[in-house]
Amino acid sequence: MSRPAAPKASFLASLLELPKNVWSSIFRNPLPSNDLERSATSFTNFFLHIHPVKVHKHSLRPAYTFGLGLISFFLFVILTVSGILLMFYYVPSTSQAYDRMLDLRGSVAFGTLLRNMHRWAAHGMVAVVFLHLCRVFLTGSYKKPREFNWVVGVILFLLTLFMSFTGYLLPWDQLAFWAITVGTAIAGYAPIIGKDIQFLLMGGTSVGQEALLRFYVLHVAVLPAILTLMIAIHFWRIRKDGGLSRPEDADPKVSLVAMENAVEVKASVLEPKKVYGFQGLVRGPLTKVGEIPDNTVYSWPNLFLAELFVFVITLSAILVLSLLFNAPLEEPVNALHPPNPAKAPWYFLGLQEMVSYSAFWGGIGVPGIFVLLLLVAPYLDRSPKGVGKWFSRDRLLANTIFITFVVANIIFVIIGTFFRGANWAFVTPW
Amino acid sequence: MAVNLKRSSGEDAEGGRTSRRRMLGWLTGAGLFGSAGLSAVSNFVFIKPRATYGQPQRFSVGKPEDYPSGTRAILAPRGICIVREDSKLAAISITCTHLGCTVGAADTGFACPCHGSRFDQDGNVTGGPAPRPLPWFQVTLAPNGEIEVDKDIEVSPGSYLTL
């Protein structure tokens, strides 16, 4: 029987061990050095446990996803952080908003940089979310069982556009004022509820203080909350749908030879009293028992390093852009004279070009049909062929229709950007 | 942690006869979803303003002498163009009927910088996406001799106030 240590000595010992104990209470695993610890690290860390413990090699191929979904998410994180910081100096008031923009440029430390980052990350997010949508379509990844996650993705794309639209009213410069005047007027062309939506958005009959406040609340509270929720659902469903899509031949064939006289019976017939564990509910190829060969690798370090790499690249790109190019700020609002020509940001110029032919068809009809087609695509295109391959020959028709829409929009954007001059007249840029 | 595969809804001890339970289930659902729906609707009622701030729609624009014959004066803050020809006077809207931009004066009438709608001197559409001509507003001569424009009352194009 050993004597207990003197109270003073044991107190000193625990004091000495305090840093180590605090550390190991936070991080319950040492840096992994074997597969068990690799699994445990992914599994027990709050920020890592959204990932599977093992990930398919096909999902890690850079040329399959180009990391577009991840880049979108990291841009959203950059936008959230820079946006919250900008909120410390911004006032949603028609008399102050523009001056606050000038303050950001002139007298706030890092003000220009943060505004630039917010602007370029926003433009980047619109572009990358759209490219991500293209990737998912062109690889046929919206097919069963991923139909609903595709729908969530389309909603995320629309929310991204709406986020950027509500964002560029806030500087209260000429672009802001006339873009919102036109944008809310387009909403007014929607059938039946159009005028009510327009009135709700503007908080009155013309664009003014009420509209600025409403767009501010939408931009900093309502839409980010919805976007965050939808992103969470989007990520959750990726896991529940069995990870990223991949072609059938990405997995080694496991042949299960049926017995000659085997018949299919329900488990409940054989064992009516049996209760099943929750593991029995998990769908997809995630639960593996025994030594079935597969093409997966441990998420630690393979997936996490890839994600870190994408994050560093994304942040660096935004930083470099923000150091090189200043976010534009036009003249303060002049409600009497629109700039001539009054042009929207590049990603809405295709829409602007289309509404210059017809307000309803360009602003509501054609975009509405396009969005509707996107939403129902996985429910109309039920063939399981061509999943997980870029430009699969089995998907020639669907891909051709999709690319036609995309190219048409790009052409409209190019016309709107380079071929439209004063009074939206056709001009040649050379 | 176990899941029972046997369905628990439905049959009671006698088998069948679940109408009361079903009824209560329906009522509970209707109550919950109904309240949720009503709350959602009331949110929209809340954010729909009852009173709005705006400029008066009926205003004076000065005396007829301020507009000599042949004048086409754009009063941008009011959103109108005052047209005077000899003893005839009219007020034409300068808010584009397409998507609400302010049109500017052009050689042939009016032109919109946003989407290229063009109008002639009387506000009729001559090109671009505008669906309707620029509306004309009622112009009257007030007892104090000033011209009064009422943007709430549209008049047919070509109806001038004769001084």
C-alpha cells in the first residue's frame, strides 16, 4: 500500500500537466499515426465529422469536380466574415450609406481591402456556383438518389443571385438605385402577385429609404439565414446519398453468387420478432462489413489536405484580386437621371439584354422556364445511364439542351457587355 | 438502440376501428399547419406597409408664362415633361413604361437609357421594349393662375389644356 502523494506535490503536478490536460480534453485524439486514429480523428472532431471517415478516390479527382462546390462554400465563408466586418461601419440610410462607402475607402483601416474582398468574392460566388451547377448537370449527378439535392442546389443558386442583387443596392450609388428600380419593376411583371411582390420589396411605390432598409435586412439577415440552412441540408444530403456521384465502374466488382434454389423473402417473414439496429437504416455504400475491396482512402489526410488546398487557393485568389482591383463605386444616387447606358453587373447583363426585347418574357418568362426545367430535370430524366462521367454519350440530348441554354445566356451577356452603348443602342466595341 | 419494424399506427386491440384516432390526428395536423400558415401570412401582412412616404401626386408647376410656346421642359423631380405649343399645354410622364427608368429628351422625342425604349414627341412608342406609350396627366389652371398637374389622373394622349 503506497502512501498517497502529499497534497502539495499532487497539486503542483496537476498544475504542470495543466496545458497538456486541457489540450487533450479538447482534442481527444493524438495526431493520427494509424488507421484507427485516422478514423477516430474524423469521427470525433466537430468540424471534421461532417466528412465521412473514408472517401472514394473518384471523389478526390480534381478534374471530376474542380472543387467547385467547396470553392462556393469557402467564398460564402469569406463573404460572411467580410460582410459582418463591413456591417460595423455601414448604415442603411439614404443620407449616410454613400458617405459610409467613402469612409470605408478613406478612413477605415483595411476598409478598401474588405470591401474589395466582399465584392470580388460575391462575383466569384455567382460564377462558381453556376459552374458547380454546370458540373453537376454535365456529369449527370442529379440522378437518383440525388434528385432532391439537385433541387436544393438550384434553390441555392437562386439564393446566391438574390444575395448579390440585394447586396448591390446597399452602396446607394447610381448602379444601386437604377438596378433596384429595374429589378423590382421586373418583379412587377410576374403574373397575379407581381405588383404585390414589387410593393413588398420597395416598401412603397418608389425606390427610397424603405427599399434600402428592406434590401439591407434581406441581405444581412433573411437570405444568409436561409442560405445557411440550405447549405446545411445540401451537405447533409451529400452524405446521406452516398457521397459524390461516380460511375459504376469506379468500384471493384464484388460478385455475390446466388444459391441455385434461393428465393427472395422478407426478413420480417423469417424473423418477425427481430429488432434491427439503426445501422440497418443507413443507405448507400457507407456501411461496409468485413474485407470487401473498395476504392476508398482515409479522409485524414487525403480529403482534408485537398480541402485545405482549395481553401488556400480560394482565399489567395480573392486577396490578390482585392489588392489589384478596387471594387467600383459609381456616382451617388441621382434619382432624376439614370447613367447612360445604365448597366447591371455582368452576371445580370444577359437578363438585361433579354428584357430589352420584352420585359415579361426576358425577365420572367424565359428565366422562369429555365429554372423550372432545371428543377424538374431529375424527375423527367430518369435513365440511370451516364452518371459520374463528363459529357457521357448516354446523355447527349440532356447535355445538348443544357449547353444550348448556357451558351445562349453567355451570348446575351457578351452582347449586353460589349455591344450596347448609350440608350442601349447597338454599338460595335471596335 | 433498436428499431421495431412493426408498424405501430392503425389497428387497435379489436383491429380496425381507428376513425377516432384518425380524426384527432387530422385535427392536430390541421391545427398545427393551419397556425403555421396563418403566422406566415401574418408576417407578410406585417411587412406590407399601410402608410407609404412619397411625393404628392398633385402639385403646381408654376405659371403658364414660365413655359413659352415651343417649350419642352423636363421636370425631373416631378417625373413629367411640360409641353407648350401656342396656347396648348400638357404634361407627359417621363417614367418609362417598360421598367421604370427615367427617359431623357432625344431628337425625336424621348429615349430610355436602360433598355433602349424610344418614344416620339407625344410619348408614343417608336421602338424598343416599352409596352405602352408614356401616359399624359391631367393639367388644370388653378384659380391663382398656376398650372396644376395631377399624376393620379391619366388623360388620353393629345388632350391639351387650352389657355
